[in-house]
Amino acid sequence: MFREQRVRSALLPTLVVLALLLTSVAATSASAGQATIPSTAEAAGATATPSCSLLLHFHRNDFSNPTKINNKWFPLAPGTKFVLTGHAISEGRLEPHRVVIIVTDLTKVINGVRALVIWERDYSAGQLVESELAFHAQDRHGNVWHFGEYPEDYEDGRFVGAPDTWIAGLAGAKAGILMLAKPRVGTPGYLQGLAPAIEFVDCAKVLKTGLKTCIPGKCYHNVLLIDEWNPLVPEDGHQRKYYARRVGNVRVGFVGGPEHETLVLAKVAHLCAKALAQVREEALKLDRRAYRVSKLYRHTPPAEHTLRARPCR
């Protein structure tokens, strides 16, 4: 969700080493269920920045009903539309920012797991800058996993490519956890996704629970705060996401870094059949175009209409 931080090209050799390390550790410590991703500083023997771990190893058999995502902190029912609005500082300019996220009724098989297709659009100063398909699935324990994404980039309204595409199980990429089934303070930092081929890594940690946060028109109690960061580029700062029970992400903030983004949940809607059918067609257009744009994406089967949204009242 939202545009993740990508590490700089100078760090690619480090990421390749990390990918090899993950493969090696996973092969030798499956029973332990944990593999640590070191920071750049740790690799260099300098002062360490926070690292993250593979708290859970990926097993296809753990996904018995993967597209039913009912995690109480991150529910994703087909037909749900989230609109977040706020501002972002980009290249020294403060600009209005809007993110529109729709849970489609499409699914796609990624790394042997049928994942739910999420369509997300990112607008800056009223212009579309990114249109993305993301793939999420929930395991039988209630953890929500991130299996990859196809993000199209736009400049001045023109499509300029999708270089940051990554798919779990391809080109060394690994799925990560977007939301734990039972997030607790004190849990080690955990991997949200790793794709060495595009220099991408995301880490997260449960920072606080039981918070109160208010957005225009509503206050939420017993809120969960998740800290997200790129351990290889600490100067990019941290993104802070606030989650409300049975709602999901209600606020996004930041700590440090040059490009600050603040968002609040402005609207949650549940699309009826006609509106969701239009969303489905747009998402399928992205899916079809991805096969022309990305060689990696061609290794995945097409998205399919396999789900039904809740009927509108």
C-alpha cells in the first residue's frame, strides 16, 4: 500500500548478498522460523540500523482460503473502496496527495497461492502518478501477506513504464507480511517484501498499541501503530501507519526523510455490482497491459474473476 521505498542502485550488490543469505538461512533454519536481514551498516561492520526478520517462512499449504482477508486490523472485502487524502513534500514542494484503493473481485495465482487483486491509484497535485495492481493473501493463521505488485508510473499524464514490478517466487523475490494476525509490541521487525532484481526491500515493526487518533469527523480508539522503513537507506526515514480495528489504515505519517507524506482516511465505500464491474474491467486492462510491459509479469497466469462482493443495501 502506497509507494514503497526502493534502495539506490549502488546498494544492488548488497541486496544480492542478502538474497543469497535469505536462501541459505531459510534452507537451514526452517524449524526456527526466523531469518534476519542485516542493514547496510551491519554488513559493513558499522553502527547498526534496525533490521527485520522472516518471522514466518512461506509455505503454500498454509493458505487454505487465501482470498478471504478478514484480519481485524487489515480487512479486505471485495468491493471496498478506501480514499486517503493529505499532502506530500516532493522535491521541496508541498503538494496535495490522494490515494484511492479498491479491493477488486479478481484473483491471481502468485507463487502457487491464489491472491486477492488490489487496484491502487496515487495522485499528486491532481495528476495520476501511479496506477498499481497489488497481490495480497491471508494464511490460515490470519497473517496477511504481500505477494508482489505491478506499479505503472506516469509523468504529466503519460505512461512511462513499470520498472518496479516484482512478483514473489520470481527473480529472487520473496513475499512478506503486511499485517500480523496478532500484532504485539516487542515483536521483532519483520520483512514486508524483498525483490533484489529491482533493489526493493521493506521492513515493519509493531511500534505501539492502544492509541487514539482522530481524523476529520471521527476518532478511533485502540489504534495500532506500525513503523515501516528501508533498512538499507536509513536516510529516507520511516513511514508510520495507524490501523483501526475492522477498518484498516486510517492515518499515515512520517519520521525523518526528505519526502514527507501525510494522509488520513477520508472515505470508505462499498461498491455495488455495477460500479465494481467497471473497476474489474479497468483492473483487467492493467493486467493485460502488464504482459506487454513486463517480462517478469508474463510468468504469471491472468487475473480471474472468482469472487463476489457483498450485496449493496
